[in-house]
Amino acid sequence: MKPRKPIKTESTFSNNEPVQRETQVRRDTDKTKNISVSLYDVDYNVKWHLENVIVPQIIDNNQIVKIPILFSTPEKWASVREQGYLRDNKEKLVAPLIMIRRSAVTPREDINTSAVFRDIFNKDSSNAILFEKKYTKENRYDQFSLLNGRPPLREFYAVEVPTYIEVQYDLMIWTDTTTQLNEVIEQVLFYDGKAFGDTYKFMTYIDTPTFELVNAIGDDRVVRCSMSLRTKAYLIQENLNKTTNMRKFFNINKLQFGIEVTGTGESIALTPGGNIATSTTFNKPSVPASAQILNTQILEYLALNVTVNADTITAAYADFNGVQIATSPGGTIPNPDKYSFTYFINGQYITPAAITSIVNQTSTVVRVTFDTSTLGFTLDSTDVITVSGKFTGSSDTSI
């Protein structure tokens, strides 16, 4: 006897969530990289902006000196706060210098609690940010799909809404003189309220700086400034609930089924509420001569397909001389409308939605009126306009 599959592997008190196969799309065959933003990315972009955009520098002995920027460890930061300065391996005071450290990370409740980021139908779920990949191998240009009106396969990626946070950094700046310190502060304060970063951009605000000048007897002279940076950032986890945070899916295509019957004299009887396997009957009674002639006319009408070129073209319509729109024999089949014909302008297929009407203008002229707003352009007398369908007349070209 086959063992029963366990149904409570993820929780003790509730059954596992049912597997929805339609939402499971493999990701191991595509080359799209998962989107993720971590605290390391935020730290890197803030430090990168200080080093490559602000580029703090001073003038010492008529030479421009670029100030080094050091991302401090907790141990080194505590030592600097206690002693007031940083020394190198040779016990020499390091100046000028900018030291930065991350001091706090707080969630932004004003954004994270917004109803925009929550699914109103599922309180335990959240909305997602949707991206569409414009070109894929399945969505490459295909003339067959264009001529048959098949919509392209659209590929989408959904990413969970980021967690919005505020990251606070502490900066300490050392220089040899107060004049040099003023120059550095001016350079940094200019970027207050601007976006910091290279790969990612984060709005950063600079708080009021505080100055400290120590010139005690027997101690090294210290010229220092402290300030805080408040960075509005966000986090996107690469893995969420044991799965990647990016979901891949495609648009839904519609598949239609129909029944096509060919032959002469068959009749189909369907019982209401029954199924086609048990209640469909095919009878072949004796067919009179008049019915034979009528069926022949219908078959000829169904096989009729003529291609004609426009003789007169204006800005909104085209006239085809020497032809008429065919009519259904005996009225047993609906007469053709604008959807019964195929239209081309300069070899380009035109959808019937761009056609206002196709009518018999006179006994020898068929007029096709175009909706120029849907086309996006007006017709020109040099255009080549071709229509294929059920036409009759002396200038027929049967295909």
C-alpha cells in the first residue's frame, strides 16, 4: 500500500498551503539577476559618494591634499572617542582624516505602514513591484504571429515591496588647523538633501555639525568636528520565506475551441443539456436536386477569395473600381462585413478595427473608409492599398 503523503510538514496545527502549479515558473534557465539591496549596499554607496563626488580636500603648503575616508570598526571608533584622535602604526597623529560609522537603523513607519504597500484582499500578504522584460527568446519578432493577430508573449517579474528604513551615520573630521576644518565642512554641507550613491541613490540629510578644539598643556592639539548623516534607504531581501524574492510569470493567452463540419446534406441535432458524445446525431437523408444546387452555390461562395487594388485614394478612403461585395446565396449565411476582409497598406497588415466601413458605393465601386485616428496617419495617393475577400466583378483576381 502506498504511504500517505504528509500534509502538516510546515506547521503543527494547520495543513500545508495547496500547491498552485500555474504560479510555479522555473528560474534556473533565465539570466535575469535577482534584485537585492542590503545594508552593505547602503554603506558602500554613502562612502562612495563621499570619496568620489564630494571628494573633501584641503590646501596644505600650497598643495591640494585629498582627505582619506575611513569606515570605522566599533573597536577603533571607541578608541578614537576616548583619546580624541587616531594614530598610525608609528604612533603619529593621523590628520587630516574623515572617519564614518553606522550608528543606527530605524524603520520608516510613515511609509512601511501605508495601505498602498498592503494587499487589501489578503492582510498577510503585500503588494509587489512589477517589471516587464521587453525582449525574450519567446517574444522575438515573428511575421507569422503578426499576420495571424497573435499577441506577443509578455514576460513579467514581480519583486516584493522594499522595507523602507532610515540609516544614521556619525562622521568625525580631523584637520591640523581650524581654517582647514572650515573648508571641509563647507564642502560636505553643500550636499545636504541630495542623493548619495552610485548603483543606488539614497536621499541623505546632514545635521548640524559640532566643533571641538583641544589644546591642553602636555597633550596633542586636536581640531575636530562631529556631524550626523541621515540616509533614507530601503532593503530588498534576496531570499524571502525560503524562496527568491523575484517571481516570474507570463501573460494569459486565450485558447478557443470550435466544431467544423464538412460534407453535403449532413444535419446535426444537439439535445439541450446533453453532451456531444451521446446526444449528437448525424443523419444523411435523401437530398433533393434543388438542395444540391443550393449547397453548390454555398460552397462556391465560401471558397470565394479575391484580391483587389485601390484605384482612387484620398486622405480617409479608397475606391475599388469594377467590383462588388458578394452577397450570401439564399441568405443562409451572414453577408460579409468589415471583419470578413483582409486589409494591407504598402504591404503592412491593417487590423479591421482601423476600418470604419466597407460598402458598395455604386454598382461598380466598393469604398473602404479608414479610421485615421486609429491608423495614426492619413492616406496618400501614392499608397498601395490591397483588400482580399469576397468580391465579384470583372477585375477579380481569384487566389
